[in-house]
Amino acid sequence: EVHLTQSGAEVRKPGESLKISCQGSGYTFTSNWIAWVRQLPGKGLEWMGVIFPNDFDTRYSPPFQGQVTISVDTSINTAYLQWNSLKPSDTAMYYCARLSSRGYDIWGQGALVTVSS
Amino acid sequence: SSELTQPPSVSVSPGQTATITCSGHQLGTSNACWFQQKPGQPPILVIYQSTKRPSGIPERFSASTSGNTATLIISGTQAMDEADYYCQSWDSSTDVVFGGGTKLTVL
């Protein structure tokens, strides 16, 4: 069975760095794009960007360009979302999702990131 | 603000048909997907390629598209269908856009 398993909830202070992960299983990890999606508390879904593990091609939505870094380690079938300097406004649930011919068909369980002093 | 427009809320009585619309210029040239999200859970794909239903999604979920508008249709709505629903499409070459979401209330 296909799964995306995300790392757990994180609490950080403003200005700190953070890297959260998303591990794929049950399929060929390098064959599908992996996207990251933000959901602010009580709000809708926002597409942040996407990476193709096979060649590391990465694209960002304009609001997130320069704010986060998306990367992948194919040796452990894992995608990452990274911040160098968190802000309180980064407090949100973050989902990874697999892109297939059916669209974003598999989603991780989500990782809650809380940024507070 | 979202580039795909959805009504913030839709109410339906149990057993009746719920329709949720999604409009945007992207839908004139790109397919739509629909996601269901219940509180505390990740989104679930319920419609892809504008009208197709993934395996495991009940037959009461269907969709249509016309011009710049996509519509999610839930026939014989059940209490378990109460959730937030999001449409999604593609803008320019690969950028993904979501609708603002519609809260479906079954009462």
C-alpha cells in the first residue's frame, strides 16, 4: 500500500531553523513529483512547491520562493521542507502529497509547525 | 486570495443532492480535482481529471465541467459527507491553484 509518512509536530522560536520530512513507501519514490501544501489555522490549502525526486527539478509558488527550501534524499525515499529563519506566521499544518496521473492522490498525515516565543 | 472561486458554505438535507461550484479561467484549459477534508484529517482526493472517481470513493460523488466552471455533485448526501471541499487546478505550465474551500453542512 502506498503511504507518505511525515515527521511529527514541531515547536520552534522565531528565527530558528527547521526541516520536516515526508517518507514515501509502497511505490517507486523517484517516479512521482512530491508537493508541499500549507494550511494556516482555520484556512484553506496553499500549494508551496514541488520536487521531482528523479532529477531534483524543483518549482516554487511565488509567495514561497526564497522563504523555504524543498529537497529530497532518494537513498531513503524522503522529501524535505526547510526553513532557515522561522516566523510566527509560519505556524500552520504542512502536508506532503504525491502527484500521479490522477492528480495529488496520496497525502501525508500532516505536520503541525508552531512558531512562538 | 484564491484564484479559483468557491462558495464559502453549502447546506443540504440528508438524502438530497449537494452541488459545489468552482470557477476560474484555469478551468477552461486545465482539469479539475476535488478534495474532501474532515477536521483534523488530511485531504482526500474524490474527483480527478474533472469527472473521474478514484477507487474507494462512493458512487454518490460525481462531477461535471462547463467552460470555466467545475461542479462537484454529491447525490443522496449522507451525514458522513459533512466536510470541507476544495477544488484544484493548474495555472500556466505547472503551478497548482486551490479554491478557497466550501464547508458542506448536512442538516
